[in-house]
Amino acid sequence: MPQTIYSDNATNFVGADRKLGELQEAFLSQSPELMGFAAEEGFKFVFIPPRAPHFGGLWKAAVKSAKHLIVRAMDNVLLTAEEQLETLLSEVEAILNSRPLAPFSQDPNDGEALTPAHLLIGCSLRALPPAQVATDPIRCCERWQLVCCLKQQFWRQWSKMYVTSFQERNKWLYPKRNLQPDDLVLVHEDNIPPQHWVLGRVVGTVEGQDGKVRVADVATKAGTLNRPIYKLALLPINIEGS
């Protein structure tokens, strides 16, 4: 359970805060045991200033990118609101919450990464085996295949965008350190099923004449890969700590 929930001033959030406050007062007035429990386990809403969406820029940017790619994936496809659209949004939510954020430890033998799912449910999310569907959603006859196709289209677009977000071309303005052995990196690979991220530890590097690393050997669960650095992305904790 979170201690603090940050949000904008949407009426559903403000109304939820008010209703939960009323419910809390009604319960706490009847039982001292509930009062003690709520004192230790309760949470609170923190709202950004009205008419100031830039105060929530971090989550607003994530919502914007997700909505943009969902609309692109759906195009003109018609979905039922109660089943198909809800299933698609749940699958998209799972993809977003499976993204790697930071290494669990600095142990070179630890190839796992912390994800939003660990913060929400305490473990990583599991995905259903990917269905073999057509790439064009209009040709899908079965409704489940249609949802799977839209999910895979979202995954292909968003996963590429997520990897490239770690590789901003600001090298002419800010110097960036070379990849080093034991760095945990995200490997950009094609044709990876949704919610499957290729993580690996750098075990060797090749430098150019300018002293900059151009190629790296990365140890993954599937073996050691040799990749150019533009196919590798340091996780945020590595970038901030450099």
C-alpha cells in the first residue's frame, strides 16, 4: 500500500479523496482498533496546483506516450468497451509496469532489474505466451486475436521508444562515461515478445582510437552477445550514478 498518492485535480481523484475521508471518519469513530491500524497503514492524497499540469510532468509524459501509441495501434478498429478495450488497456498496463528501472544490486551475477510491478505487487509480472497473429488487425477474424495484435503493435512501438529514451544524443553538450564491466544494460533486440526485456551484464568492451567504447560483450540468460553501443542502454540508476 502506498503512503502518498500524487495526482492532478481531476474530479474522480478529488471525489475519491473526499469519499475516503468520509469513510475513514465513519469507521474510526466506531472502533479504536481501526484507528490504530489506520494510523500505521493509512495513506494520503497530494494534489498538484490547479491549472498546472507541468507539476506532474513525469507521469503526464508517460500517459501521453501511452495514449498516443494506443491510438496509433488501434487506428480505426472498433472494440467493445466492456471486454476488448478493457483487456487491451490491462495488457498495455502490464507492458508499462514491466519496464526495467534499475538493477537490484551491483552483483555482476545478478541480471534482474527492478520494475514498477515490484513496487506495486512485490514481484515481476508474468505474460501469457504470445499468440501468432497477423500484423494487420483488420485481417484478424477472432476478437481475441485482434486484441493480441493490437497489444503486439503497442509493444513494438513503445519498447523501441523506451530504449531510445536512454540514448539521448546530448554527447556534444554533456560528456558521458564509457560502458564498464559489470554495468547492467538493456539490449535492444527485434522480435521480442511483449513484456520480455533482454537484460545483461557487460563483460568486455572494445574502444576506438578516441578512447570511447564502441562495442561491448554482454552476458545474458541466452548467452554472451556482442553488440554496438547504440544497441545498449544503461538503466537510469547507472546514468545518474555516473
